[in-house]
Amino acid sequence: MKRQFDENIYTSVSLTKLTIFAIHEIANNGEECAYERVVKECFTLFPRRFSFQRYPEWPDGTRVKIEILRCRDKGWVTGNEKRGFQITLLGKRVAQEVLRELQKSKVKELRRGQTRDRGDTIITYLKESEPFERFKQNKKDFKITEEEFRKLLVATFETPHRVLEQNLNYCLDVCKQYREEELYAFLKECEKQKAPLLKSHTKSKKH
């Protein structure tokens, strides 16, 4: 039987911690930890945190991708979208700590001003990126590599052009909604410089 957790508790736990817990659950069941499987597990366990704001009945896959990368950066998982993900010993320890936090009887109060909106996750991720820092410092001479562009869109070199375009458009829409004009301009400049990466998908749709 699938675990059920109090929404009032898990909404106060960080998305990255919820993601490593979901990965730990998959590993414990002896299943292959593919990206799509992680999306399903995150949404099943914590629907309030991993759904689209406007369509709460659907899981937000882009959000899960960002959190998986964060787990990998922290050394909690290894692997990639193509080969699947493997939880590390450190990741297992963190997941066990998360379980204790989720089973608390008392609900932690949210920090003042803390938001549960998935859009904030995207905005924070983009603002903390190294390319955006360079863009702010020198917009005229700003350049971005393909590797940086793909990482910005939570993608690898194996990620198809179609997904790159989808992720870029999603990020642009979030910037519009949040009125993040500088961040929007940054993404448009990245799109302009890396247009060939998106061109093959655009051409294929015309035929």
C-alpha cells in the first residue's frame, strides 16, 4: 500500500528533500529509477508540491527534473536521464531523515513569506545560474555554451530538441507571469544564440 503523508507537513519540506525521498522509495521497491518513474512517484506521494498550478491533476515534470539535478549536485544520486538514477549512501541517509520529518505529528509553520508556488523554483534556479550572473555583468558581450544552455533547461546532450524547446518556452512563460523582465531578456538572448539547437524541431513541424 502506497504511503500517505499529511499535506500540511510535506508542504513545508523542501522539494529537493521530497524528491530524494521519492527516489529512495523507488529504489526500496527494487524498481529501475527512470526519470518518468521519479515524476510519477513524486506526484503520487506529494501531489500538492509536484503538480501544475493551473492543472493540479497533472504532474509538473520540469519541476521534478530541476530537483533531480539538485539531488545530483548534492551527491545524493548519480546517473542521468538516459541511464537512469541511482541513490547514493548519502542520499539514503537524507531520505531517512526526510521520513522522520514527514512523520512528525506537529506541523511546522511556514517561514514568513515562504511560498509553495512551483514558479518560484524555476525563477530561483535561473537566477542562481552562472550564465545569468555573466549576463547581468556584461549583456553586450554575453556568450553561452551549448552545455550551459542545456543545463539551464534541465537537459543533457541526449535530450531531444523538442524537449529543449518545451522547457525553454515553459521558463519564458514563468518569467512573463512573474514579470521578471531581465530574466526573460536573458532567456531570449540564450534562445537567439542557440537557435540551431531548436531549429530541427521547428523544421520538422512544417513538413
